[in-house]
Amino acid sequence: MAPPNNPSSHTKPPAHRNVKHVVLGDLLFKTWYQSIYPEELVNKDTDRLYICRWCFRYSCDADAFAKHTQVCQHRTTPPGTKVYDHGGYAVWEVDGDKNKLYAQNLSLFAKLFLDHKSVFFDVASFLYYLLTFTDPHDPENYYILGFFSKEKLSWDANNLACILIFPPYQRKQLGKLLMGVSYKISDWEKDSGLIGGPEKPLSEMGRKSYSRFWEERIARYLLLHTSDTEDSEYSSPQKQKPSKASCKRQPHEVVTVQEIGLATGMLTEDVITALKGMGIVEPTTPSKKRKSNQETGEVNDGETVMIRISDVLEWTKAHHVTWRDPVRDEGFLGRWAPRDMHEISDSGSDESDE
Ligand SMILES: [Zn+2]
């Protein structure tokens, strides 16, 4: 849900960018869009804006910036609570109400790379989830790679408002990691949770990223859960792939769009988007009511669809989709931690190949 009367929302990218480049830590890169830094601090024509890579404070002055980095209070750890930690990647939940300046500075920086999404100055009603990476050989040093924001109370059950992987870290599949985390922490698996999705409308880039994320999510679900495979395959590396025999026994899966949505935590409209994108739905025996839909390839909410498992396999191969979900259940902490943490981390210890 967009905040009402947000004066900072942009509907089209302005031709003029107030900040041309940013220096984030020791990385220099171009900005994409206009942000709304206060004009008394950031000139309309700033070539380089120095941004603290730990707290997102900004300065046009390189010396002031260097001084700040010596004393930044977040240089060893981000604010907030760690909710996920696996393979060097961690996600931290930051309450915008308790960390207003941090959230505002993060939003100002993010707006340089976000087109239609508003920068929310109403940061108090949002949670921010920072994605960090820590090299195990350099554990004192962490990098913030991107984040997503989420309304604390979303009337539309949005599990994500805004997502950004910072430009130097893009094209590493990190967006999918954050999207996966956003579904998990929406609690859709619990009775009290709601099935939801990202705030709409999506930007062009958001639509592409989400379509692919949803397609992969559904492919994994279909391959790992709809055949006569067992849950244990998730935790047992040698049994990752459903055997050919099980595919032969059940060459088709007949499922409804709603079933896929309930099993993956996805809205039926998003399931439909993904199924269409994958092109794996085969016509079922046409009923009178649905005949026209079958002929046009339309898929509707609640409709039964027939999916050939071999088509899903082919799709995953053609798109180089790994069987393993990039988001690991055993990585979640606190209230999202798996119930039997000990058992899962035992089986996880076999996976030293990553
Ligand atoms: Zn700082």
C-alpha cells in the first residue's frame, strides 16, 4: 500500500539526476535516478556523493567522509536483529521506528537506483531487511549488498514494498535470495500468516525479476513435492533429484492453481503469471465451461492444470535452475528457525561442497 500523498513519489525518471556518481565505501558507480537529498547538503549538481557503506550517511566532502568512516557506529555490525545466516550471507531486520536516521539515509541512497517506487519518509511504519555478506576469512568486515522494505501492517498482505540489490552486486542472484526470505518471514506457512506478494504495480525490472523467481519457486515445488518424493529429499544431498522412475510413474501432475499457491505461499495471480511464463501447462480434457480458455492457453484462478513433470525438468535445465533453493530453511533464526534445529543442521553439515 503506497503512503497517501507522498510528495516524493516519482512517476517517471527525471532527465536530470542531482547526483551523478556515488562512492559507496571504495566503490564508485553511476546513479540511475534522482533522489531527494536536502539541497542545503547536496548541491543540485553533485558529481560524487560519498556514502558510508555501513550507515548510508552522505557527504560531498571526501575528508569529512573519511573521518566518519573511522568512527561509524555500524562499522562492525548493522543495526537490528539477524534473522537469517547461511553461507556468509545474512539478513538483518531493522525497525524503521527505532532507527529513523538509518532508514532515511538508506532510503535516500536507494532512491538513486529505484524508478517508480517512492522513498518513504514515513520510515517508522516500515521494517527494512538488509542483506549482508561476510567473508569467513575476514569475519570483522561485512558488506551490505542490498535490502528490501516491508510495511509493518499491510492491508494488501504485501510481503515486500521495495527491493534493491546495489548495482555493484547485481546479477549474482541475490535478489532471489531476498525475495525468498520475504516469503518466509511473511509467515504464510503458519495458520496466522497470510499469503501475499510484492507491492504492485511492479517496475519493469521488478516484474522480470519476480517472474523468474516465481517460475523457479514453482518448478522446485513441482519437482520436489508433487511426485511421490519424500520431504527427506530436501535434507539429503544424494537424493536431491526425483528419480527417473518416479517421474515415469507419474508423468503428469494434475493440480489447481490454488494448490500451487497454497503450497508455495504465492498469490494465485502470481502463480498464473509464472505458469504462463514457463509455458508448461498442457490442456486438460476440455469441459464445456473451460473450453475457450483451454484453446487460448488462458489459466484462471482455481482452475485445474495438467503439468508434465518432464516439461518442468526440461525447463529447469534450459534455464540452468539449481534444484537447491538459494534460501535455506536451516539459515533462519529466531522465530523463523526450523523447529528441530539440531536435526536439520546435522544433515546440513554434509553439504560442504558449497
Ligand atoms: Zn557510517
